[in-house]
Amino acid sequence: MRPVLHWLALAATVALAIAVGIGWARSAVLATVLALAGAVAVAFLVRTRAVRNGATLVAALLTTLLVAEGVLRLVKPVPGTGASDAHMQREEPQPLFVADPVTGWIPRPAATIRGVRARDGRVIYDATYTLDAVGRRITPGGDGPGDTILFLGDSFTFGDGVADADTLPARFAAATAGAFQVVNLGVSAYGPHQVLAQLRSGRVDAAVRGKVRDAILWVNDDHLARAAGHKGDWWWGTAPAFEIGPDGRPRHTGTLHEAAARRGFLDRRLSASMQGVELMRVLAPIPRSIHQIALLEALLTEIRLELGQRYGCGLTALYWTDDHAYGLYRSRVAAAIERSGATLVMVSDVLDREGLRSAEMRIPDDGHPNARFNAFLARLLAARHRP
């Protein structure tokens, strides 16, 4: 009977430690530390050899997890080197965003914002953003007499870190000699879920004049986490939530915060405890990619359908990926884009064919497209959209 009690003591000690760490402190790291301490205590206190060996094995596994977490934190990239953290920039003299009930946030209407990003006293970029009466970034030369070209997406489209004249829409207007009505509907940190909300709200209608020739959407791998609600910071949760319905089409279910609140108590506590855990950052793409890519495909399909029904135009998707997630995204996201019916432009492949390195096309230490990259893509798109 005693060995059974000892096994139960080991199980209860580890379970209690995890419950305290996750349920009370909301920290998976603390839960692991407490469970390790409990396993070590059992290994020293009990006399049943099998239980002591089991406790030692549990302690070794937990120690391995903690060591791996520590190593990952030491080698973690410097914040701000990727394209997914557009929200970390500083805007002066007033914030760039205001709250919005449809998409979570929009750029401040009728404002001129100085966007500044710096690290360790060194300025990474200093750009001025000019916004019209409804918060769209102005496009110099984009008021041409021809068809409308819609540019959709996030900070890549909006043009974080570059001047008004150097955004992709503005460079496209210049490359087509001002022939088109070019509209920049990009908003920093948006994902495809917010683009769909923009279209369904009817806001895009006001930007359209005459016939819409095409809608061009930036896509990158971080959009998958944004749309699925897998971003950690609170403000991401103010964006609209979509779930795939029985008919395969995305259904609006409120905000991402509201969607998270509908999950069970244990699910919410477990998710909260995993925030900031580097092991989760490394491992999470493996199980999450299935749902994320399915949702992306559903959203892009619906965006294409909305564009077709409203404006009679198609969707061109510019997909740029470095795919650091074990190769999970590149080919599968590209296939999802094509299944959605959008015209796929693999930006990485285009750069390779031209002998251009990705690093040359980014704002140094930031990750957003620089003016040279926007000019390059504008020429590519202009060749596809002749007046």
C-alpha cells in the first residue's frame, strides 16, 4: 500500500504545483519551478525506490524544460527586428491610432503624425504620416482620372517608417504616371480579419470612384496569428473575431476579447500562463498552423467574394515570408492563397529572381519595407496594371 501512497504523493505534489503556478500566478515558468521543487522533495523524502526514480525522472524533465527556456530567452531576437511589432513604434506628438468599433483601431483622422522609432538613443526611422478626414493615409499623385486601385493590408501597405511619397500606393501612382485613382486603405497591425471587416462595413465604398480595376493586399505570416487571436498584447483583442462556420465561410463573432472570454476557465488560465514563454513561441506554430491557415484561406476567399460582389474586381495577394516556423507556412500559405481564388505574387521568389536580398529591402533594425522595396514592387505592379 505504501508505494501507491508514494506515487499519489508525487502526482499530487506536481499537480498542486502546476495548479498554483497556472491557476493562481498565471505563470507556466513558475508552475514548472514549483513542480521541480516538489519532485525533488519527493525524491529525497520517500523510501520507495521506484517512486524515487520516477520523481528523479520528472525532476530531470522539468529541469530540461527550464534550461531550454533560459537558453531561448538568452538568444531571443532583439525586439523590433521583425515586421510583426508595428505597434511598438513611438508616435509624436500624438498617438497614431484611435479606437474603432468595427476594426479595433484606425489611424487618427485629419492629422499629421510624426512617426518615430528609436532604440538605445539611435533613430531607426523618422517619418511623417499625413491622414485624410477618415484616417486614410494620403497618396500623392493618386487622384488620377482612371480606374480605382485599392491597396489593402497592414503597416506594409500603410507605409510605416517611410514618407507619404514613398509608400507602396504612392510609388505605384508614380509608376503609372498618375493614371489611376489609388487608395491606401492599409492600417498598421491589421490582419485579413480587419480587411474583411473594412469591406463589410461599407467604408471602402467611399474610397471608390468609378470602376475598381484591382485590390492589392499584403500578406505575411504574422497575419495568421493576428486573425486567429494568438497575439499576446491586450490591444490585439479589440479586433474583430471570425470563426469558420458550418458552410466553410467566416462568421463574425464579436471581438477577439469576447471570443477569448467564451473559452473555458482552465483554457483561459492556461493561455494566460503561456504568455511570454519562449518555448511556446518556438513550439506553438506546430499545432496552431492548421487552424491558422484554414482561417486565413476562409478570410481571403470571403475578401475576394466581397470585392467581386461590391466592385467586380479581383484580389492580388503579395505574400512575403521568411518562414522561420520550421517551414510550416511558406508552401501551405501560398497554396491557401491560390485556393482562395486570389492572384498570388510570391514576393520572396520575385526578389530571388532579381538577385535582391531581403535585408536590402527592409528598414534596418525594423523589418518594414523601405522606399527602395516599395518602388521595386510598384514597378512590378505597374507592369501588370497598365492604364
